[in-house]
Amino acid sequence: MTARQVAAYLNVNERTVLKLVSEGALPGVKIGNQWRFRKAMLDAWLDDQMLGVAPQHLELENRTQAPRRMLDLASCFQPSHIVPELAATTKIGVIEELADSANRLGLVRDKNWFVGALIERENIMPSAVGNGVAFLHTMNRHPEQVVRPFMVLGRSRAGVDFDALDGRPTHLFFVLGLKFHELHLPWLAKLAQLFAHPEATDALVAAPNASAMFDSLSQAERCLFPLHSGHGREIAR
């Protein structure tokens, strides 16, 4: 795609596209004096923008008619969703181990599909954002494969090479099961901001067990959403 085509696709002006790609915020490659883009990478980038796992560069409200609603931690995440010490030591191994955990919990209908869908997304754009954290999810929504929206978390104290942006090992792997076509997770956006600081990763890595890890994340949610603590939140369908 050309910069003009991307501008039309994102519903912004071409100057905005050129500014974002020149700053490294938008994925693209320069051939001669022209920028070129892959639609699959743009879609992955938009997904990360919507999920809040990447810095927000565009106003995305006009891209969906669905209202943004809050999804609280307990509605999609429990202590049983945590693998406190991953056995895997490679990227593919981590994906397979966490997909197996989601399958055993009855959160996905087909483990092999989930593994393949997560790897497909990784091949387009790595999910490790640096500071020891990765947010994995599929490229598209699959309501027939995902039983209900969920998150599972795996921890590797030793760390795994996950092609992180900062080149360092990744220790915490948050895997999202996205059932609905437009699912916004504002609390995840705040957690992504929290884990921009190395000390937040260190605290979760140091937690003694799954229960302590869950309590730590729950406490972080309460601190980040003090006005909504204890209130149920809806899922955007």
C-alpha cells in the first residue's frame, strides 16, 4: 500500500501517515523515496492501538460503532489462569504451553487453532513490548473458537528470547482470548502503562506463587480504577 492508500484506510490525511512512519510509530518500509506498507501489519498495529498495548497515535473512535465499555479483571482472569513457572524456553514453546493452558481451562475449543493464530500474529509483529512483558493475541476475532473473553498469564523467571523491542528476555506473557469483533480493554491499557516501568515487572516476577501474582494485578487494577472498584463492567459485543 502507498501512503495515500494508508491515509484513506485510516481516514487521516497523508501528512499524518508520513509523520507517523518517519517517527517509527507506524510500520512501513522506504523504497527509494517512497514509503510502502503491508495491510496485515497495519491491522496488527491497529489492534495494538485498540487494545492499549501500544502508545495511542490515532483517534480510533470513528472506526467502530460499538461503545467502549469496561471489562474488569475478574470477568476474564482468575488465579487458575496463571502459569507461575513456564517450562518452555523458546517462543514457540511458550505459545504452545499457554495455549494448552487455555484449552485445559475450557477457554478455547481448539488448541491447535489457537497456537497457529498466535504464531500468525507473532510473525507479522512481535508482541513483546519490552521491559520483560509481552501481550499476545490473535489477528482476528473468532467467536466460534473462543468460549468467552479471557486472559492467561505465564511467567518465566529465567526469561525467554521473544524478539522484544529492547532486545532483552521476556518474563511475563499475557495471552488474550478475544471473542468479539471490537473488544476494548481499557484496564489492559493501564496495565500496559504500568509495565512500562521495569520495577512493575520485577515485582510480579518476584511474587512467590500464582495467588500472589493475581493479588498483585488485582491491587494494580484497584489503584488504576479507584472510582470503579467493586463494580461490574460489561463486555463490548
